[in-house]
Amino acid sequence: MNLDMSMFCVLCGSPFDLEPHIYNIDPDSEHFKWTYDVRLLCNPPALCHLQIDPSGEIAKIDSGSSDVFLSEITRWHMGDGDFFVLNNNHYLTLHNDQTGNLIFPLHDACIQIAVKVIDLDRKVPSRSISTLSLLYRSLCWKFHDRKFYDVGMGMDILGLDSTCDECGPNSMLALSSVSMWSGDYERYLTDPLKVPGITTFLSSILETTPQDGNHSSQTLHATREPEGLENLPNELLDRITDFLPPQSMIALRRVSKTLAVKVRLDHRFWRNNVLDGTLLPHLWELDGAGPELERLRGESRLPNDYIWNWRSLAELLSRRQFPISRRDPRLEGVPDGYWNRCRIWNIVKESLPFDHARFA
Ligand SMILES: [Zn+2]
């Protein structure tokens, strides 16, 4: 690690306190305040065993689930070491008790993003285990897994002190000294929940994307005899796909060239499923209201016959990645907060094992 951070959120690798002599930013700016809002996530036994003041009152359980504890929002200051304070009691974090339980300090924003990712991943909510409990058990599993194999630094349980060839450092933990001095950390510290300018960014993508080609005129150049579903008449295939969720329809088109032509996804399919959050669930702003969003939806005001290319927008943003080189020029104006949200979303989705059977 190049940056001396004594305590950080294991979901995003960003700190809980910003001191002006370390970061060349205004610590009171609205963009960075989210880093101060921390919650402790653990199970009830960990709360008892890792409380340092034995006579103190145990903090109140308020996660709505008996198997997991989520604290109210608290604050950590440099100099607090491994301890967090709740109701004037000190709790030791990221150290396991004798039965392997531990307390994770996490940004409130990162928890909110993780809950969205897990809920999407599970599709059908389980009565046996809450989303927060699944998050806690997944983090515990990673903690003990890395401890067992003695991989990397103790607190970096998701391996965030690493760099992706395509997109660069995965977190502030992997920034070089040069990057730190040049202020490259700022976007890692920008609020991932409230993103000013997000709809302007989406509008600019739509406005600079060429119109979609006319897919109905696509002709089939089959390289082999059709098989299975490919043999069905288009009308019958349409009736079947009417019952499929949008992601399954897109996946079906990728099965073969024949199905790519026969499974027809028109402009309305892409537009409606982007705007209702189905295809780009990390862009929850699309579900809201406001003049910018109305403009985004207001295709009636576009010149005659012009239709925004929602398919291209969905494909561009669905991976939530921003390559360093050879990046699509439409991504140049990406707001820092949206960039950070995508980074945290991908960390949760790719690093945590939401194996329901394992944790049930
Ligand atoms: Zn975080």
C-alpha cells in the first residue's frame, strides 16, 4: 500500500476521515461528506464480545433482523485506531472474537449500494436470511478466507490494493505516490449516491450516439442448419419471448446469429427497460422526476423520425467500466460520483460470494 491509511472501508478502500493536511481537498465539501457516515455491521454476539467497556450498555439492534446488527450512523476520527464509538462505548473492529465473529465498519453509502447489488443478485428474497445478514456473512467468509491463506494486508479482505489492466487502480489503496500527489484520489472520495449532473451526462450520450440501424431489415446469413428454438416461426418465438425478462431476451439473442436476428428487440424495448431501471439498475435516478429527466424522456420534441439510441446507451453503461485507454469518447464527461458508484458496485458484485446455500 502506498497510502498510509490506518482505517478504511473494506467495500470501497476509501477512508472514514479526511484531514486537510493529508488530502488536498476541502474536507467540508458536500461531495466528500459521505465518507464520514459510517455504520458498524456485525452479528449480535460480536457486539457483546468486541465491546471494550464491559460495564457499558450494549448498543441497540436496529437492523430489523435478529441475526445481524447494523448500527446507527457514527463517525471515526484519525487517532481512534481500530475502535469505533457507539453510545459512548468503544468497539474493536476488524478483529475476530474467539468464535470468529467480527465487526465491520462500512460507509453508509457502500452498504446501500451493496444491498442493491445483493437484492438484484438474489432475485427472489429469501425468508431465511436477510440481505444485511448475507452481506455480513459474505464479508466474514472473505475475512477468514484471506486470513487462512495469509493473503495481502489484513484489512484489505477484498483485494482492493490491486490494479486492473483495463481500468486502473481498484481503490485508493492501489494508488501510487505520484497519483496521490497529483490528486487522483478525488474521484474515489466523491459521493456515489448523490451525483449532480448524471442526467446531463446521459443526455450527452444520447445526443452524440448515432441512430440505431434498422434491425428489421437485417437478413440472416446462416452458416449452419437451424436448431431447436431457431426453427420456430417468428410469431411463435415472439409469443414465447413475451414472457421472458429483458435480460433473458438479450441473453437469448447472444446464443446464435439466427436468434440474434429472429428475437426482435425494438427501440421501445431498450427505451422502456432502461428508463424503468431494469437494464441499468445502478442508474436509479432514471426512475425519478425533474426537468432534466423529463427532457431525457421527451423524445416527442426530437426532430421528425429521430429516435434516441437507447440500445447503445444500455450497452455502453451496462458494464459500469471506464477503460483508461481507448475509452469510448462518450464516457469522457463521466461525473466522478457516478464513476465511484460503478466502481463500488463492481467490487461488491465481483468480490463477494453471495452463495445462498453456503450462508443459509
Ligand atoms: Zn466504503
